[in-house]
Amino acid sequence: MSPPAARAAVGPAPGAAPGAAASPRRIVVMRHAETVDNAARVWQGHKDSELSDVGREQVAAAAPHLAAYRPVLLVSSDLQRAAATADAIAGLTGLELRLDARLREVHVGQWQGLRVEEVRERFPDDIAALERGDDVPRGVTGETRAQVAARAGAAIREVERELLPGETAVIVAHGVSGSLAATELVGLDRDVADAVLRGVDNCHWIDLVETGKSYSEASRWRIAGWNLGPWRA
């Protein structure tokens, strides 16, 4: 992939009025496809799970939609479930995949590898705290949402700095880390996001577009679509 400085910015759309602004920048944040542990209702965290048969079918269906965004940059969590999902997009776009450990899923500490039912039975106080909205470490020794937001937010901001006007990047991450990266970029409070936005399904994505008001040259990142997929794009 060419470095950002070697790429030409995408100008106004054909037929646009003289002086019209260049096309907006876009970042698409995708959650990886289903894994064998997703199907078994197992807490994964940093556990390096493989894609399930259903997950591979999801990738085949979704990858062409991500390639249609015509990204110039493709970045993924270094966990194999995300990297395998991103590989399919790389194959369709010819982009070199860049791995970034900051996009890893939230570390779930002592819950890693346990089934959801086991965690509810063995850690009732921790689950109750999460259900109240408290930002406690997952699995006693894992991470808080704030910690994940800091590292995933730094990763997406780095991608933002690399994009020229009119360019698109695709990021493949996880349910928690991807959502937190997206809300950090748009400046949405984490508690508000949890209250009003649903989770992101496997192999679905968040569409973030940098746009401004018609009367202003100032722009900001906004959510153009949430939990999009080949079934509800």
C-alpha cells in the first residue's frame, strides 16, 4: 500500500459546483465473524479463537460489501478471528493488512474460556456491577471499558490521521473494542452509547463519516450507520 503522502486526495463529485468541498473521509469499523467460542457462548477476551463454519460463510457474504467502500487502508486486531475476517477483505482489495494489538477485545481476566452460564454462577457480584453500568474490570483481573476505550481510541485516531480527504479505511476489531473505538472517535459518552446503541453482530459494521454543516467549514465525525451488514446494509 502506498504511504498516505503518495496518494491524491479525492476531489468533489463530478458535476459539483465550483469550490465544492472534497468528498468526506470515512472509517468503517467491523466486528469479526462468528467463532467457535461465540457459538458455544464462551467468554473470549484475548483467547485466540478460530472462526466457525458459520463465521466463514459470514465472511464470504460480507467481504464484498466492505471492498465496495474502496478502502485505501485496512487495519485489524492481531487476534486471529479478526485477522482472518480482514484477510478476506484484503484479498478483494489488494490492500496490505496491518495488525494492531490495540484493537484487541477487552481482556476478560478470570472469565476467559468460561461459558456465560459459568461466569454468572461463579461471579454474581461482578455481573451485577456490570448490569448496573459500573465500569469494573471484566473477570476481576481484566480490563475496564475506559482502558479499552483509551487503547482502541488511540488506534482509530492514528488511522484518522493517515486518511486524506475522500479516503476510506476499514478497521476489523471486536464487539467491545470496535464499538468503543467508534464512540471515542465521534465523542459519544460511553454510558450514553450503552444506553441507546445495541451491540454489533458478528461480521457487521459501523459506518463513520466526517462531515460538516452546509453553512460551516468545520467538520466532525458522525455515525452514518450502526450494525450494518449484508442483511441490513
